[in-house]
Amino acid sequence: MRVIMIGSHLRVTGGITRVVKNYIQAGLNKKTTLEYFPTYYGSNHFVNIIYFLVQFIKLFLKLNVLNKKYDVAHLHMSYRGSFIRKSYIIKLLKNKNIPIVLHMHGSQFKDFYNESSDKRKRQITDALNKVTVILALGEQWKEYYKSICETEVVSLDNAVFPKQTISDSEEKIYITTMGVLSQRKGTYDLIEVGAKLKGKIDRKYKFVIAGDGEIEKVKKKINDLDVDDLFFIPGWISDEKKIEEIYRKSIIYILPSYNEGMPMSILEAMSYGVPIISTDVGSIPSVVEKDNGFIIKPGDIDDLENKVMKLLNKKTDIKYIRNNNIKKVSTIYNIYTSLDELLLLYKKF
């Protein structure tokens, strides 16, 4: 089966790239004739525009001059600029009658749609109606996309690699979050919680906020609240061994986001057995149930503080949560199972 997968350049950080890399590492390129075709470079605005134009012309020539044939096109889309880029590509593929699988990742897609003009809303719906099937991250997003278009929508959860052995011998000292440092991700809420917890928790515990984004602004907030001794800001980590080390030393994983799709970082943390504290946005509540950790409201700093204290004081059975999280990833959010589901979907065309 000849598959062209279209998304961000694999140098780009973030969840979408992680999804693509996981599928390839799980064997998608061995079970299909896969061509990965990037259209977004992840640099400054000017470079991104030039890169897209060059890639779009290349794709046009592939399809219309070289007459390359594909059995399916798998597009990864977010929102705003990603939507604009992919809408042009959708038209190009549609003209060649290539079945299109549109994999929706946009954590802020609802905001993007709701804040759009009536004309832009029609453009969004028109683009969605041109594709063959939409892949939504969970049932909550599936119902949303069904409400704004007529295309078939299928729920396909994000997935990660299950871990074979999780050692209990390593000391768990990190309270961790990974991703973009920003208001949307609740980064500043987490810093405020750290300030409230200073002096109340064992000094061995450190908040690890790993990722790119507003690093200097975050460091200033930490300094202003005089909690430099509580926080470690390593920046974006690409080394898999360092990421694994952090997860293995984490006692809690926190993602206090204000909107999300289905965060890969939560699934990664669960695969290491780490208890989760996150918010009731996107598809998170379907992933983080009562046996996996705690769900809070976005911005509820007091509740976040209480949940951290509850886990650190072992008022909740952390070992039970750890075992349950490892099992849940292995049975439900397993990349190999997800790959099989994806291949079955491809074969429908």
C-alpha cells in the first residue's frame, strides 16, 4: 500500500511529531510503502511560508507531472496556520481522487472555529467535507467534529510504547511536566502551586518543567516568587535517555492545561506508571480516570495543591495507580494496537 503522510518536519518539537515518529518506529514504514512529506519547518514566519510554497510545488509536480500514485494520503492537521496549509493540500489531493485521512490534533481547534468569521467557518467546514475520513483524538473530539461537518469521523486515541519493566528501586523525587511553557499549558499555575507548597513538602522534591516556549518569562516568575530552589527548567529535551530518566524519577506528572487534544506526555508518563494530575479538557478525562490520578478544573490552584499533597502524603495508593497506569497503556494506548487499527482503516480505501 502506497501511503503519503503529510505533516511537520520531524525536527519540529511537540506532540504531533511524537505521534508520527511513534508510528514509524512501530513499523508503519515496513508495513506500507510510506513516504513522509513535511510542509512545515518550524522556524520563523518567513521561512515557514517559503518552505511551504516550495513543498507545495514539489507535491504538485509529483502528482501532476511525475504522475505519482498513492493509495491513501494521511494528513496531520492542527489549527490556524496548519489549517490554511492543509486546506490547499486537501484540494490538490482531492483533484487527484486520492483518499484522504485527516488526523486532527488541534488542542485549540474549537477556539479557532468559534473565533472565525462566518466566511472562515464555511471554509473550515468545506475543507473537512472534502476529506474521506477524519481521525479524532477520543470520543469527545469525535462528537465535536461531527457537529461541524458531514465527513465520517473515527476516534483513534494517541498511543505510546508500553514499558517492559518499571523499577520501584529508584527514588521518586520529581514533580514533572513536559511540553510548551505557556499560560495555555498552565505553567504559571504550577509555579504558584510550588510557591504555596514551599516549606510544606520534603526538600528532596523538585518541580521539573521541561520544554520550549516562554522559558525566560517562566524563570522570572520563579525568581519573583523566590522558589528557585524548588524548580528545575532544563529546556526542551530531545535525548530519549534523559526523558526516560526524568519519568522514572517522577512521583507525579502534572499537566494543568486550559485546552488539549489527547496529550502524548500524559500517556508517556502513564507508561512509566507515574500518577497523573491534569484538567478536564479535551480527551484527558477519558484517559485519566479515578484509578490513574486526579482531574481538576483549569486554573484551580488550591485544588491542584491539595491533590499534590494527597499523593505526596500517600493518602492515595500510589503503587496501585502505578500498576494501573502501566496496564492501561499496555492494553488501551499501545502504539502497536493503534498501528493495526490505522492499517485496517487504510485498507478500507
